[in-house]
Amino acid sequence: MSCANCSNNINGKPNGCRSNGHCVSGGCSQMSSFDWLNNLDQAANNFEVAEISFKNGRKGFFYNEKQIPVYVGDAVVVESSPGKDVGMISLTGLLVKHQMARKKVKTISRELRKIVRKANESDIEKWKKARSREDDTMHRAREIVIKLKLDMKLSDVEFQGDESKAVFYYTAESRIDFRELIKLMADEFKIRIEMKQIGARQEASRLGGIGSCGRELCCATWMSDFRSVTTGSARYQQLSLNPQKLAGQCGKLKCCLNFELDQYVEQVKKFPNPKKVLESKTGKATHFKTDVFKNVMYYFTENKAGMNSVSEFTTDRVHEIIKMNKNGEKPDNFNEFIHLKIEETTPDYDNVVGQDDLTRFDKVFKKKKSKKRNNNKRNNRNKNKAKNLTNK
């Protein structure tokens, strides 16, 4: 998803944003932050910490000790462990302070790693060279993992800007002993190796993709934290518990199940208890479905004959019936309370020109066979007569 590796570019220059292959967010609108304080006076908006983004939306806070004048979009060289790295300024000013509080970064600004300088041409060329090695390194590393028969999946690799270290991101269900793997990769790539285990959702956010809605994954574009998603979110929204529909590309429950959950929870509080059975003199009504947006509830209602039918009640009417039952009263029937009665229609299975007859083609097939036999007999007779004539 990064612009530097985007297929829609010419000589490293994207056709859309024209940012020369270097995006502030690492990709088109990937984890971008809007600075709504940029119109303030620079002196009043001055803050000694800057937010810097790296590959795939990875961000960090760095202390600008030398008070270097940096702006959003500038490439800077920062301290790393070990060596130095190259990143893009994604946010400056007082808004960085709010971001640090939101992400619960409690360290003092002077204890953070520092911005060394603005990146010059040689730094950027070295950074580009390191980024160009990532694809080949990833494929070769996966071959080594398969050779060692390790139960792990390498999802991404990130080279440091000075080519002194490479970070491999992997997913695994259990603990992996990759000491032999690190030795082989260090000999193969001649670089310091660091392994980082990530979850399935973090893997999807780094790789990106298209969701079932037809848009880019939320975790790869704007989501910065991953809240736990449970099946209770689907139950509140009256969704069927189908794992194939509720699971995202990461194999976990979709994060968007939480987006409207608060509205559903607030609206469901206004609905009566669905476990309560409505009673009337003619029979009972049992709940089986709720439409939150229409503010209606569906019940199986009994009639005098003991047959069940589907009826639609508004929540006000259901509250009224429950109140009557609680006082020991029962309505004569549910007809005056029903908002809409759904009648089940049974399809008519009529005989359309005998199409339900399985033997309707038998006579036709017999006639065709008999004609073929008669034609064969005639042809044989004609051949015999021709042979007799030639012999004479």
C-alpha cells in the first residue's frame, strides 16, 4: 500500500498525489493525522516533540533537541537502536502533545530518542536502497523458514534507513525457537536481524487489502488501536452468527461490528424484555425477532384453532400488553394490538401441461428407436439386392 511500491507510478512518482514516491503516512491516506492547530502562531504552537511516521503507518515520537525547523512532509534522520533511521514528519506542534496523551506516552520528552538532522540527498538514496531490498529479502527468508520447518508466517520486513538492521514481523500460534533461523538469515543478508511477533489484526493492518464492503481495510487506513470484538456485538445488532460473514481478512471478528454498537445498545434499552410471553384469552404470543430500526417486534401468536401466525407489534403495544398481564388482565385477542399481520402464502403446485409426468418422453424415445431400426432393415435389403445383381 506504500507509494514507494505503488504499481500506479512512473519512475517512482505516483500519478495521483505527485509526492515523488514519499508519502507522509507511508501510503495513500494511511494512518494520516490532520493538524487542526496549524493555523495558530508558530510561537504559540511550538512544541519540542514531533511525530514521525515510518513504513506501513508505524509512528513514533522524537525529541527535537536542536530545535531544527521541521514541517509536515520533511524527511529527517533520527536515532535508532542501533544506528540511525529515516522517517517522515507527520505531525508537529501542540497536537503532538494531545497524541502522546491519547496513546498514553508518559515518558518525559527529553527521555525520547532525538531528531539528528534533516535528511540530505545521500541519506535518502541510502534509504531508498534499503527499501528496495525488502521484497527479495522477504522471499528468501520465507524459503529459509520452510526449509527449517518452523510453524510461523513471515508477513513483512522493514529495513532501517542506514541498512544496519532489518526487522522481521511474523505471526505464530505458539512460541517459536528461531535461534537457528536468525543465524542463517544473518549469514545470508549480512545484517543485524530482529524478530517481532504481531497478531493477526496487526498483520492485516501492515499488509492492507480490500474488505467485503469494497473499501480498503479500516485497520490499514485510519484505525490506530484495536478494541476487542465479541459475538455480543453481533447479537445486539440482530446479526446471524455466521463466522464466514462476521470474520474479516485477519480471521477475527470484523472491527466494524463495534462502530454502531453504542447506538444499538442505547436503542435496545427501550425495548421490552423479549423473554416475556404475551398472554390473551385466545392464546399466547412468543417473541422470535426484533427490528431495532423500525422499532417493532415479531411474535408467534396463537388463534382459537391453535395455529401459529407471525404478527408484528410496536414496542408501545408490547409494553401495554405486558402491563395488562402484570395487573392480572388479559386482552380478548391480539387483533387490536397487532400492527401488521403477516400471512403465509402456500405456493400452488399445479400440473402445467403434464410437466410433472416423469414418463412423458418414453413414447417419443420408442418411436425414434423403431424408425431407426426400420431404416436399417431397408438399407440392408437394398445392399443385398445390389450384390445379387452384380453377381449375375
